[in-house]
Amino acid sequence: MKTNAETSEYTRVSKLLLALLTLTAIAVMLALFVAPPKTAYAADTTVTIAQSKSEEDIQAEINQAVSNAKSGDTITITGSKTNATNSFTLYTKPGVRIIWKATYWGNSSTLIDLTNNHAPNPTLFEVADGSINNAGTGSAIRVTGENQSIIVSGGTIGAVGGYAIYSEFASTVIAVSGGTVRTTHSPFAIFSMGLNSSVIVSGGIVGCGGVGVAAIMAMHISVSGAGRVESEGNYCAIYTISKDSTVQISGGVVASASNLAIYCENNISTVTISGGFVFARGDRISVFWYDDSGAIRMISGTPVISGNGIVCTWYPPALAPVYDEGSSTDLTIEAASAAGKATWGKNGTQAGIYYANGSNTGFLPISGSITISTPAPDPTPTPTPTPNPTPSPDGSDGGDKPDDGTGGADKPNTPDGSGNTNQPSNGSNTSNNSNSNSSKDNDKSSSTWLWVISGTLAVVALGGGTAAILIMRRRS
């Protein structure tokens, strides 16, 4: 029969064990059912276009997905369709990211009309892969509605006789960080002339060819990083006509195969070149009004060239020129630093111009019949042999002395006098490596013992607790 003390002790231990079990159960419940919330990711809906679907079906399917999406959601468009003959309207939505990765070719007045019915709330459309190409006289993308952002991070947006991207609406932002935006026989690859519209090129290529007037026409234009703005037509690469327009070049390349790289057709505009390379044909850097013989034309004022920016013009001769590699013949160069230079050279078999100003370096290929001549190296003169002086009997005149086996002064002064700087001296490196390996082994051994001790203590504690429970059960 148990005494009162034994009964009291048994009751106290039982309550303690019950409390511990209760706390353990609560902890498990919290871990399972009251865990911290996971990061909420936006829903991703994919719409796949197909050759068998009509433009009306594609329009309905994409717009239904956009309509169902909430702010933060992403709509990804994939698939392929060619020979489209009708336009379709894609309604953008604030907070919903629409990413284009499909291949879409056709011939119509406009392939895709991006429409924002929620203005002034901004919307976003991104071309990340695939292509949108209009093979006719229409545009690839037309922007309808204010405050729309079009991002080109990959893929191709192209047109033959129309614009690649066209907008007349205010606050349109077109940002090119990769891919290609190009037109072959249209006045402009990107035309964005709404109030406060801007085109930002930090990568990729924006170009025009044929009879193109300019690669970009917008109110505010900036080029940086690895962005390239190129005109292969008969006019400029960048063109602005608005009051208070700005052109900022801090990197990349702005180049015209003809005269004028930049043309600002308004007397209140600014051109700032703090990096990159600006190139055109001509014999001057800055020109005014109707003069086309320079790189930059401004109605009033002059461009501001600073930092490591370089502006260069080339005045080609009538006949196919031959230039010495490394020369600057027929090139006019302007930079804020005297270190800025542009020279003729070859990249493989391609003739062109190497430019450098501090960290701003690169190569611009130049088309046409240009020959780069590599100067022949100077012939190496034949050295005149120098007779050895006649040694004195004791060798004190500095002549050749007999080899005494020590290696003399011709060997490096190493700690062991061996002249071999790659060998360890007195085994010190071997000792250090041995000590290092020994230290690593000791660390591993210590870590192993810590795990063994911790595991042993855990087993002992568990066994002790179990034994205590069994003893109390026997006493009961």
C-alpha cells in the first residue's frame, strides 16, 4: 500500500508528464496547421494560339484570360500562326502582366492593336520571345490609349512597309532591353509622338533600312548599356520634332550609314552624350539647320559631350579607300577626354572602326568596299657579336670563371642556394601542409565526437524518461 508521500509524488510526476505531452501536442498542431503563410505568387495563365484559330478566336481567348486576371497575375501567350489577314485587339489591364512568346506573322493594316480602356491607369505588354511581323504595309503593333508600357526583352517586332511600333498617345513608354525592333522600307521602326512619350534602349537593336527616315522618332529618347540604334537608310538614326525633346546617350551605339545620326528639328531640345559611340558620315560633328554633313543636327544649341562619350564622322573618298590598320584617316573625332579615339581595323574579316575612351570600347562594322592594310613589321636588325674579353689568370677582370659547382651569381638568391624558387625551403611548406591537414582532421574528429556525445545524451535522456515511467507504473 502506498504512503501519502508516495501518492503525492506519483501524482506530481504524472501531472508533469501530462503537461509535457500536452505542450508537445500543441507544438505539433501549431507546426502543422498554424505554419507561417507561404509567399503568394501571381497566377500564371497560358493562352496558346494556333494556325487553325481565326484572329477573332485568338482575340476572344486572350481577352477572356485578361478579363479574368487579377492585379499581379501574368498572362503568357505562346503558339504560332502565320498568314494572318485581320487585325485583332488586345485589351491591356492595369496590374496584369501580358507576356508575348508566340510567333505571329501576317499582312494587315495592323496585326495587334494594344488598347488601354483603363487610362490613366498604366498597363504593361512585354515581348519576351517569338515574333510579331507584318509583311505588308501596315504596322506590327499599334498603341491605342494613354499610359501604356511596351517592353521588348527578346524576340522580334518587325514590319516591311509600316511601323514596327506606332503610337500617338500620351505617356507611352517603349523600353527595349533585348531582341530586335526593325523595319525595312518604312519611315520609322518606332514612332511614338504622344506628349511625354519616351523610348528607352538599354539592349537589343532598333533599326531601319531602305528608305527609312529614322530608326526612332519620339519626344524623349535615351540609349544606354548595350543598346544599338541603327539606320541603314538614307537618313538619321534618331529624330525628334517636339518642343522640349531630349536625347540622352550614356552607352551603346547610335549609328547611321548615311548623314546624321541624331536630328532635333525643334529649337528647344537638348542632346547629351556622356557615353557610348555616335557615328555618321560627314566631315563635322555638329551642324545646323539644313546642313547634313555632320553627326548631329540641332536647330539651335550644340550637343553636350562629356564623360567617356565619343562622336565620330567619316568622310569617305570617291574611290574605294585603303586604310592602314590603327590609323584615323578621314575620321573626325570629338570626345571630352583626349584619350578618346577611333581607328580603322578589322574584326576577323570585317572592316570597321575600333573606338575607345576609358571603359567605353567597341567595334563598329562599316559596310562597303573598304580595305584595311596591315603595316609590315620593321625588319629585325642582325645583332653584332661582341667578342669575349681575354680573362686574366685569376679571373678578376670579370671574364668567364671556371664553374666551381655553386651556380655563381647566375642563379636566383633562394634560401637554400639552389636557385630553384619553386621548391620548398627546408621543408617548411611541407610542414605547413601537414599541419593544415592535421588541423582539418582534428576539426572533423571533434565534429564527429560532438555528434556522438549529443546522440548519446539524447538516448540516455530518452531511456531515463522511459525508465522513470515504468518505475512509477510498478509502484502503482
